[in-house]
Amino acid sequence: MAGRIFVNYRRDDSASQALNVALYLEVTFGKRNVFLDIDRMRAGQSFPVVLEERLAACEVMLAIIGPHWLTLRDDQGQRRLDDPDDWVRLEIATALASGTVVIPVLVGGATLPRKVELPPALQALSDQQAVTLTTTGFRNEMAGLARDIRALPRPLPWGRLGSILAAGLALVLIGWVVLIQIGVPLPGRALLGPMHVEIEAKQAEERRSAEARLAAERKARADAEARAKELANEAEKARRDEEAARKRAENEARLKDAAEAEARRKADEADKARAAAAKSKREADERAAADVPRVEEQPVPKIEGETDETALQRAHAEAVRKGEWGFDRSGQDQ
């Protein structure tokens, strides 16, 4: 008949996320064990009747809560959760009242509502352990949710009839215990007490085992998430270090290019300065050479009775005495 897992959601808030959750669970638990209101309803069936039947037979309800789940309003401006006939509210309230396991599933960055934010029929929802689903971690988070669902204690396999019989048996046992306490003699009285204690001990042991498995799985999931976060931080640090090293290398290359350009500029300036100095020296030498008096080019006055050679020797001697250059008869420097 109905599936084991009932997916409750509000279409205006989390339809796409609810569909993804249902598809994942169908792969894990089988399509017949998951109920979503848009699935497996034949034409002509009454939507409220089918929902009630499926809800009555489910063992687990997933309440998908998106960012607008708490605040969505109807056409009259009333908050939908405050409407007693709102189907999302009715489904969750019925599941909570019947003792069905209800797991809040937070999507789209939503947080678990506080009790004061919920109508009285839904306030017990705030006491349930929630599961958060994200886009980046969807597969791992859904795997953890599936493990939690699989670890829940399974109900009796007789469906609704089995539940009724179990409730009737519990009432009979309670009646026997009351009769025993007031002293009414009953057959099998000596066996009833030990049997009751054994059943309770077995149930308590099963609960402890389930809780231990859930705690271990949650710890493993938390460790895995912490390790993933650590690896992501290490990768980010490595990326930042690589970026910093690249920027340092680029800066050093720029500084080196600037230093080489400055050295070339100074070398060019030094070459120009040397060339200018050499040119200035040549020009000075040329000017100095042009200013030197040349004895042979000047007419030598002669004293009466002197020959030309005697006059030239006298003029040369006077030039040497005065510090000027002199020339021999052939015009060569002396």
C-alpha cells in the first residue's frame, strides 16, 4: 500500500528540493516506499483521502522547510501555518500526534523555527533533530539522512491492523498489571512480571543500540565534514601562497627591469659625458694651438749690420727667454 517515508513540503517554498529528496530516497529505499503528493495518484482519486491514507501508513515524515516556509501568506494576508485547514500544517500535526517520527529537513539556508513562531499543534517540531541539506554537500548529506532513517526502529509488520492489535495487547497487559497490584489472583501471575520486565529491557536495549548507531554515524559525518573543511582550507591557503609567490616574482621582475633600464640610462649618460669631455678637450687643444705665436711667421726686425741668420737667432733667444716656443732655421719645434 503506502510507502514508509512521507515527504511533506510547501510547493511555493521548496518544491524542487522536495523532488530531489524524494528521487534520492526512491533510489535508496525503492519507489513504493516513498510518497510525494504529485506521485502515484490516479486520475479521479481524492487528494485529501489519499494523503490521509499514505500519512497513516508512513513510518517517517520528512518535513521540508525552506526559507519562506514559516512566513508564506494566503490571498487574505493570513499566514498559512495559522490556517487550521492548511494541508502542510495538518500533515505535520497528524504525524506528531500519532507518534510518527518527524525529521525537519532544512533547505535553501532555512533554520529550524522556534516554538514561539509555530502554532501550538506544530510546536513539538522544534524539539526534533533537524537535518540541513546544501547544494554542494547534497549527496553526502542525503546519504547520512538515509542512514539515520534506516537505523530507526522498525514497527510491527502488520500495518494498521497490527498497530491496533498491539495497542489492544498493551491495554490487556496494563489491565493485568493493575489487577495484580490490587491483589486480584490471576493465572500466570508469577510469569507476567518477569515477561514484562524482559520486554521492556529488550526494547530499551534496541533503543540504546539505535541511538548509539545514530551517534556514531553523526560523529563520522561530522568528522568527514571537518576533514573536508580542513582540506578546503589547506587548498585555499596553497592557492593564496601561490598567488603571493606569483605576485612577488612579478614584482621582482619589474624591479630588475627597472634597475637594468636605470643602469643603461646611466651608462648612456656617462658615454655622452665622456664624448662631450673629449670634444671639449679637442676644441680647447685646437684653440690653444691656434693661439701659440709662431716665430717663423713673424717678420724679425734686424739691427743694423745684422744678417738674416743673426737676426733670427736673436729673436729665437728672446722667445725662449720669455717662455715662448721657438723654431730653428728649418721651422721645427725645439
